[in-house]
Amino acid sequence: MKKWDLFINGEWVSLSEQIDIVNPSNGKLVGKVPKGGEKEAKQAVDAAHEAFSKWSSLTANERSEIIMKWHELIKEETEEIAKLLTAEQGKPLKEAIGEVGYANSFLSWYAEEGKRIYGESIPASASNKRLFVHRQPVGVIAAITPWNFPAAMITRKIAPALASGCTAVIKPAEQTPLTALYLAKLAEKAGIPAGVINVVTGDPKKIGETWMRDERVRKVTFTGSTEVGKLLMRQAADTVKKLSLELGGHAPFIVMNDADLNLAAEGVIASKFRNAGQTCVCANRIYVHEDVVDSFLTKFIEKVRDLSVGDGFIDGNDIGPLINQDAVTKVVEQVEDAKNKGAQVLIGGEPISGLFYEPTVIAGVTDEMICMTEETFGPVAPVSTFQTIDEVIERANDSRFGLAAYLYTQNLSNAILMSEALQYGIVGVNDALPSVAQAPFGGFKESGLGREGGHHGIEEFLETKYISIGI
Ligand code: ADP
């Protein structure tokens, strides 16, 4: 067990008040982090503000080289970071290794993309004028991240921020701050100058409020619950900060009667049970055409039966624990509600010991059940049937969320028309894992604002300046 420090202005800062970080697989203490508050949050902004002028005046190539050094160090230490991630978050080690690779892909991609922040010249209305458009970094940015991807949610925000010339204050989730602190250690080793990245762990409300009040913080990038996202949006109004929000999802997964059912069953497994169902793009409600539901369920259940649940450090385990007891309670309540309203549990349906829950498939699900209207964030797959395309599109879109949707079909016209009709920011057609560094990730409706990834993701950290020159 190790005691960790805050990272502010290139210094490691210890505090007497600490928070215990426990492994959700076994409840054992993995580390302690300082319980930072208003004072530390302000110090972090002071440092980021101070560092901004120098960092933003480096050339894009100079910033790129430093970001790439960070990338190389993360690559070398993939195993080390993944072990820390599994210890604090619980996901199977092979998934944690995958996450570190995915996290690192944002650094290499944005190290390059930062070199392509182009301006414009615009034809003037008078011969004695010249009109130019410059893109400039917004300044200090605050990143508030969740526990389900302790590495990737940091780099998906920080890579474009740093590449564009911004400096950052970061608050990782209270359950999983160790990965973030380890990444900061590697950032320091890579030569990222003092103050460019600052990590404050501790009281979410106090740290959040301090940053939201501070007019020097020009942008907030958040991934987490819709409730906290809305709060941050209200708080951002007072100083008119730019905002990107990546909030809840409630992904429909549609299997048409012309789908490749093996592919569809594999797709649901990948989408539903990754990270024990704790991702905002996990399939949350599965709609299967009534003509193929029996054969789909046979294939699906066979694959679910093969999944092993247990400690993420034990080789061969596919599903780790849920993050805490509240998460288990929520899953138990959703399954009970579905059973009480007439659904049938085909496999699983019960909590195991500790924070583990059986991979579960429920059939005969209807739209009134809680699992069909709320995000589950657990390893439960509710399956409902449909008859027509219009019906399934209407049911899929009948949600306040609009993050990811999945569609399995072999019919090209259906693939195009249905993906156009789905009111979702991400549509995976015969693809259960669409997320990559070079493509935009984000949601419609209450799933969020703005995009992360791709050239869209760097836009979020830039201001547009129009310069009109009389000559
Ligand atoms: P979850 O319910 O999945 O834990 P949260 O939205 O509560 O999602 O957490 C996401 C991130 O938001 C975490 O880093 C958490 O500490 C932070 N957070 C929670 N409450 C606040 C708040 N009032 N202000 C700022 N950040 C907050």
C-alpha cells in the first residue's frame, strides 16, 4: 500500500487528510490519496495559469515531441499502469491493458493533430484590408473524469488540450485516482513543464466549485453522470466557460431479421459485458426481430455461459466486480423490477458475493420496465422483440439519452436508412466497438455536449480569432 501525493506545479504535495482507495474485487486497501479541497484546487489553477503563456508559445512541433515522449513512457509501462488500474477499478487485466493502449492512442494522435490547427484568410470587402482567422488555445482547462476508464478518460481530454497549447487542472474520480497520478508521474518524466498538468484528488464538490467559480478556467471537460453534468453546466454560466459534457447513455442494440446472428451475439457480448457493463456506450436494451429471437437467444446464451466472473487479476476472468454496493443495488433493483413485471431470467439474475453480479439475460422485456428506460451500468442484457423498422426506431429513439446505438443487419439500405434515423451521436453498424482516437465520440440530447476524439475533439480547446488588417 502506497501513499500518493497531489501533483501541483510540478511538485508532489502531501496532505494529512487522506482518502482510502480500495480494490472492489476484495475490499483491500490499494493506496491512499490526499483529500484536496478549495486551497489545492486554487493552487492548481494558479500553476496552470502561470504555465500557460510559455506552453502555448511553444511550436506545435515542440509540444508534439514532449507529448510523444509521454506516449513512449506509457507504452513502456503499459503492464504497470494496467495493474494499478485493475487494482483500483476491478476490470480484468487484459481489459486494463487494452484501455492503456486506447488511452495512449489519444496522445500519439493528438501529438500529430496539434500540427494541423489551421487558420484562414478571407477575401476582404475593400482592397486596403486583409482578413485572417487564427485559432488559439482557450487557456486553462479543467478536466473532471469518471472511474470506469481511469486512464482513457484522462488522455482523451488532456491530449487535445495539451496539443492545442492549453494547460490543465485534472480531478480524477475519487474511486480511481491512482492511475491518473501515475500518468502524471510519467508526464513529469517526459518533460512536460511544471504547471502544464496538475492533478488534484479529494472533495469533488469543493474542487469543482472552486474551478467553476474561477474566471481563469476557460473550459471544462467532463465525463460522468448526467446529474453532475447539468450542475456543471449551470455553474459554468456565471463565467461563461466553454463546456464539453460526456454524460449518460442508454444504448439500443438492434438485431434485424437479416443480421448475421453469430456476429450479433458476439457484438452484444463485447458491448454489454465489457467492464462488467459499466461503460456509457454499453448495449443497454436489446431489440431483436421476432423472426430470429429464438435462434439469437440460443447463440447469445451459449456465449454468456462461457463468461467467467471474478478477480480481474486471475487469468481467464472476463467480468470483474461492480464499482461499489450502490451499483450492485441498482442492478438488483432493475432485475427484480423486470421479474415482477413479467420478464423471464434466462441466465444469471443474482448477485454473487462481494460486488460481483452474474452475467444476466432477461427475455420478455417490455418498455415499462426500468431496465428499458434507465442506464443499467451492470452485466444485465434485457431482450425485447419487435416487428417493424418503424416500431424499433421509434422505441430506440424514445429516450432522453442519445449517445451510442448499435444495429446489426446485412441489408445495405436498412443499414444506411436506420443509422440515419437513430438519434444518437455514435452508431455502430455491425460494429460493437466503434470508439477510436481519430473519430468523434459524444452524444445527442441529454447525453452531452461537444465531441472528444478526431479533429472535432481539438476544436473544443480552441478559440477563433478574426483579425482585420487595414493596409
Ligand atoms: P458516477 O455517478 O458515475 O460516479 P459522477 O458524475 O458522480 O459519476 O462522477 C464523475 C466525476 O464527477 C468524478 O470525478 C466525481 O468526483 C465528479 N463529481 C461528482 N460530484 C461533483 C460536483 N458536485 N462537482 C464537480 N465534480 C463532481
